[in-house]
Amino acid sequence: MSDSPKSGFKVIIAGGSVSGLTLANALERAGIDFVLLEKRDIATDVGQSLFVLPCTSLVHEQLGVGKATREVGFPILLREHWDGTGSLFCSSDELLQLYQRAKRPALFVDRHTFFTSLYDGLEDKSEARIRTREGVASFTESDHGVTVITDKGNVIEGSILVGADGVHSGVRTHMAELLQDKNPSASKALARGFKARYYVLAGTSYNHFPGNPEVAFLADGKGSNVYDEKEQVGGLTVAGVPGKVFWFIYVPMETPSEYPCRKFTQTDIDAVMTKYGHLRATGNCTFKDMFANLDKCVMVPMEEGIIKTSWNSGGRTVLVGDSVHKATSNLGMGGNLCVDDICGLVNGLVPLLERNPSPSTKELVQVFDQYEKQARPRAHFVRISSSIFADFECMSGWWTKMMKRVFPWIPASVKMRVFSWFDGSAPKLNFLPVKTGEDVAKYRD
């Protein structure tokens, strides 16, 4: 497609996280006009991190973005598995094997760096394209486009609206309201499509003991999983960037929570650390040790589910990413799945606009439906596999004790298949070339 925006066709993107920023970059490369609305600032730094699989790095290479992520991220090569007594019961290199197969490593980086890399990849960051601290308040559709009213009272006209605004999607909520009388069951599915069985305290700490910078909590490029049978909680620590570690404590809820789930406060965080801070996180430190050298942390519910009804309005609005599918974060696949969605959607839009720069609503709905058809099986795989691993990590269920005994005997090549199937079958952007061989972007040693 041409470098200039296609005349008359404009995409309104709600949300500036993984899905929204990836979509903005893809549309800009395809020469499709867009405006992105983000209720907060872009790339806010709240201490959360992101697991980046090779398939996502490949798409970043196609887009010409991700340099900062590659420069800062250590390839994650080795995983250690510890029980609640501090005994190492398994060590595996499935992520090294994935690196060898995919020619790109798995990375674990802070979300701020990841989002900044995507944002910096945009050539046009003017207010005509990127509008921060402004979200979608409501929208109406017609046969020829969509009209968005923002929470600042501004009116924006576009050809389609893409709800990339996360698990608490305002676009999805408004879709549910519009369907309340016409299709009550679909409305309910949109409004209450998720539940949560676990919550997670996610932190970023400086990778050394307080007052002793020579002794690291964990070696660079290594991950440490904890399975505490007595407390029935799980943990993960990863040294993915220089000087810092990302760590997580996974805790089962007393009773599963329907969406919307409660928000957690500093008091809740302190209570978790009081109760579980003594647990071993790596071979030589506890979670309390890392909390004592904290940079940032946040505690959130881990919603699970896939919206069962259609992911589009039947008109000119479509949902992507966390607004339609959520999984526990134990396997770290959720952000990569969001990138999948964008590839599927854009791969349908680009050839459609090449054939017809002013497509009908019917043609657009066909693109939306095809994207959903391709995305649902992958979302289902991620939700199920992440749920199983969450149960295993927290030792929830009789089978987890048996699995813990068997786990060390499972070859790393078999463990790798959970990641390699998802990674190897991931969509890419069909309208952009794929780098191979010497052209593959360079990563840290």
C-alpha cells in the first residue's frame, strides 16, 4: 500500500497498550489512517513486566520497532524449579531450545520499555494520531462509519472502531449496553465474560541484597519457579534486564470472583508480604529479601475467560486483545496473544482496502469474523494451558502433587512444545517482509 493514508478510511483505536500500540504501528506501515485514544499516559511505569516470545519479536522486526527491548533484554535460557522447602527439584532449558529453533530468544522485560519501544516506532505522534488522557465515552454506528464521543466531549469520526482497551474495556461495555434489549444473552456475555480464581503480587526489585550490591538474587537470563505445597501459593522470579529482577507471588482466592473483580490496596500488598514474604523465591533469597530492595509493585486479580459471543458488533466495531480473552499470567503468553490478534485483523484489512478503499459494513464484518475464527483456538489454548500451570504452580488439586514428582522426568524438548506450538503457528504481518538469516535483529549475549 502507499505511504500516505488511504483516502477516506480511518481506524479509531481505543487503548494504547500492547494491542493498541501494535495496531497503530501496523496501520502506519500499511498507510491506513488512524487515531489512538488512551485514557492514561502512554507507557506508564507501574512495575509490571512482559514475557516476549520469538513470534512477537518477529512481528516487531517486521515493523522496525523493538530495538530498546532487544538491547535491554537478556535471553531467558534456564528455568529452575524449587519446592516450598527451598529444594531444587528440576532445572530445564526449554527456552534455550526454543531460541535455537526460532532463531530469536524469549525475553522478559518491563512493560514501560516494551511500550516505549512501540511508541517510539511511530513516525507521527501528533495529536491527530495519538491522544492521551482521553478515552471513549460512547459511540454510534452507521452504514458508512462510526462516531465516537470522547470523555472530554470531543467528536471523532472514523470508518471502524477497534476496542483495544483491555480487560476493563469501555468499548466492550458500551457494546453490551447497546445489545441489552436486542440480544440479552450476548449483552451479558460481553459484560461479565471473565472470572478470577487467583491474584498476583507482581514486583520489580533491584537485583541484589540491600547494602550488598555484589550478591545478586538471581543470575541474568535465568528464571526461578516456586511451587509451595504447604502454603498452596506459587512464585516466579526472572532476571530479564540488567540490574533488576521481576518477581511474582500467585495466590488462590478463597472463592472465585466474577467480573468485575475487586481492586487491591497497599494494605492488601502488605498483608501478602506478611503472610508469604518468608517463602523461598530463588536458591539464595526470599520474597521478603527482594521486597526490601523494591523498585515498584502492583497487585491485581488474574482474570480468565474468553468472550463467548461475537467479538464484533455486527457493524463497524471490533474487539481485540485482553478485551475479549484473558488468561492467568503464569505462562506469560497473554501479551503475545494480543499481537496475534492485531496480525489477524490487519491481514484482513490490508487486502480489503487494496480492493476497495471504501468497503461496506458487510465486507468489514467478514474481515472481523475471519480474524475471530483464526484467533479463538489460540486464545483457548492459552487460557487452558495457563490455567493448568497456575493450578500446578500453586499446588491446587490432587494431581499437582503427582505432577511435581513426574515433572523432572519430562524432557525439556517436551516442555518446550507448550511454547513452540504457540510460537511456531503464530500469524505474522503478511504485507511486510520477514527477516531471516543475517538480517534477523541482534540480541544481547
